Amino acid sequence: MRIEVDPDRCEGHARCWDISPGVFELDEQGHGTVILSEIPAELAEQAADAARNCPERAITISD
């Protein structure tokens, strides 16, 4: 599983980081960034939950 944050859509609500801090971190402006190139199975549900809770739908998941 791979996950990406579109920096043009992210407005820095930090919900992704709050829900899944093992997958996301915040940059200097408070925007979410992905810290893992491949999401391990044990973090997959958290990462998907973070994507569902993004108000801007800036997070995409692919297999």
C-alpha cells in the first residue's frame, strides 16, 4: 500500500497526523507529509482512516 498527500490541496488541518502519526508528519507550515514509502499492514487501517478524514481529500491511496 502506498499513500500520498497532495501539497496543493492540503490546508494543514493535521487530521492525518493526529489519526496516524506513524505514517504522517507535519512540515514547517503544518501540512501533512508521508514518512513511509510503503505502508505496513499494521498501519494500513489507520492510514485509510486518515485519508477518509481529510477535509480537502488531499490524501490518495494506491496498492
